[in-house]
Amino acid sequence: MNFIFTCSETGKIFETPDFTITENRGVVIDADGWRRLEARVTLDGPCPYCGQRHTYLDDEMICPFEAVLAPVERRCDVSEEENS
Ligand SMILES: [Zn+2]
């Protein structure tokens, strides 16, 4: 399953299935009442644009765990058809 990440160096967006959830504190309710997943995600491979292995908080990911855990406030532009 590909997730979409943003390169923090170049601002470019890329898709990769190579990532690991390195911290997972589970679902929390934030101050506004939204359920969110508190997690940290590290790329298993280098970023295609700058070569670094970025680490992301779940907030920085465009579409982390989709509608199950993140009902509203995230953009989810993942398209299965684009994975060719
Ligand atoms: Zn990068």
C-alpha cells in the first residue's frame, strides 16, 4: 500500500510503500474532539528527491490512515490507478 509523502527539502510529493511506523501511541482525542492517530513514520528508503530518510509525524502525512482513523481534516488523494 502506497502512502503519499512530502519531501521536506524540496516540497515535492511522492508515493512509496516503503515506510515503517516507528512510534505508535494509538488513537487520541485532541482538544477539538477529533480522533487522530499519534504516530511517527520513517521512510525505509531514501527520498527520491533529496535522498534523505525523512521522518514524519502523522500530521505531516497527506493521507496517513485514511477515513478509519482520520475522518475529516485530511486530504486523501491516493489513487490506486496511478501506481503503475
Ligand atoms: Zn526529501
